[in-house]
Amino acid sequence: MSSKKKILIIQPIHTAGIKLLEDNSDYEFEIVENTDVEFLKSKIKDCDGVSIRTAKLAREVIDSANKLKIISRHGVGYDNIDLESTKKNNITLAITATANAVAVAEHVMFMLLYISKKGNMYDDTVKSGKFNDRNKLPKTVELWNKNILIAGFGRIGQALIKRCHGFEMKVFVYDPFVSKEIIEQHGGIKVDSLEEALKSMDALSLHVPLNEKTKNIINYDLLKNMKKNCIIINAARGGVINEIDLDKALNENLILGAGLDVFEIEPPDTNNPLLKNNKVFLSPHTAAFTEECMIRMGKETIQNIIEFFDDKLEKSKIVKL
């Protein structure tokens, strides 16, 4: 019988992460792309560790794992993993806490710039034949000196605030779990009420987890009281915005536009009205998909597993269940 620890890699990761296992004689691994529940149950039953990206890791799959000690999430969100069964079975859940902050922060700035500068204005101008009539060109807005609210001030929020300062934006932060002192150290202004703060914001960037408290935290009641020039960016989890309410607010010109990298249901239903709303800039949950970030995430995902078994895994990478 092999004494090697067996790792199941659900959904492929960057080869830089795989190489860490290939070079370590204490491990054997298998990569699977099939995420069907019954298939995963048959594969996970004798595994010591699991790497997973966006696929669902259901309760019955986790409960069928006899030896599982560590689940390493390729990313920072973990709403695709059944936390109750993870806790019940005394399994450690780790995230790639340090890998994707820069890539996501840059994506947020890209979306803000695209919407504020009306990224499709040039194509529209040429097609409409208005290229030589400057009075009819669509008006764009500047980010300079604008108020932005960052909701959620973890590593991504802290990476974003640096880039906002580069555009000389005034940055406000809503995060009940981060002190005023830490926020001010990063050059932000702490706000205690999301509802009140949003009344004076020109932009909102969401970086909160999806849970019972954040589900539909952005809804019509909030949207109708926001500034008409406000831009909303969501690169966190789709469920934190009520999508029907957002579509309604955009159609009623209550806000300027929205950039969405995430949806409540992924992939989104083809009937989702936001897919057809020309005030929305969309990307398919790829904010972290830079080459550099995929390398970092692949390596950190596997490092978390190895460091766990070496009793060296940092507490900051472990999810409190």
C-alpha cells in the first residue's frame, strides 16, 4: 500500500501548481474535469486533500470522503463548498488569500474606466456617421476627484484603494470588521452606514463574501437613492446584487452604469435582462484571469495543501468555520 498522500485536483489549474506535486515524492495526484456528484464521490473517497476551483463540492461528496483533511480553494470565495459538512467532518478549508488581489483590482479599474469613458463610443460614433460632429459625441466622465466606496476591505479592497488614489479619487470604505485605524492607514475614510454613504458616491466597488447578511445587499431601495452618475462594479459574488432591481434602476436612469464580473447564477440564464442592457459591461467571472495571477493561484492552491500536511499553513489562509 502506498504511503503517499493522494490529492484530487477538481478542474485543471496552472502547471506551475502541478509541478509542486510532481516534484514532491510524498504525493500522488489525479486531475479530473468531470464535476458530476456521483463521479466525484467515487474519486474523493480515499483522498487526503482536494483542490477545487468553481465547481460545487456538495455535502454528499464531502461526506463520502473517508480520509479527507484539507480542501484548498483555487480563489477566495467558498460559497461553492458545503461548509456544514466540511466543519462536521473536521476538514480544514484554505483559500488562495494572497494570489488574486492585484488582478481583480486592475479589472475593477478597467471596468470603471470603460464605463466612465463609454468604451463603445468610438464604434457607435463611426456607425452613426457623427464622427465629424463633436457636439453630438457622447459625453464621458472623469474619475478624478470622484467619491468611491469600497465595500469590503480585505486584500482586494486594499489593493484597489492604491489604484484609486492614483486617479486622485476620494476613497470611502464600508467594512464592519475592519477598524477605522487600519482603513485610515491605507488612506481611506471609514463609513458605518452603507445606505447613507451610497447617497453621495460616484462609484461603488463590491468585495464582500456571499452569505445571509450580504445576499441582495444592493437592491432597489438603495439604488433609487444613489447619484445618477454612480457606477457600480461587482467582482465579488453575483448574489450580493439583486439583478432584477439593478436592471430596473439602469432602465430608469437611476445610476449611470454597472460592471459585472459575476452573476447570481453562473453561467447566467440567457433570459437574464442584464445581458441585453447596454448600460452594463460584462465579463464572465474572469477578473483574476491574468497569466500572472493564474500562476500564483495554481501555486498557492497546492502550497496550501503541502503546508497543511507540514503543519506550516498560515492561519490567515484558513477559513473559520
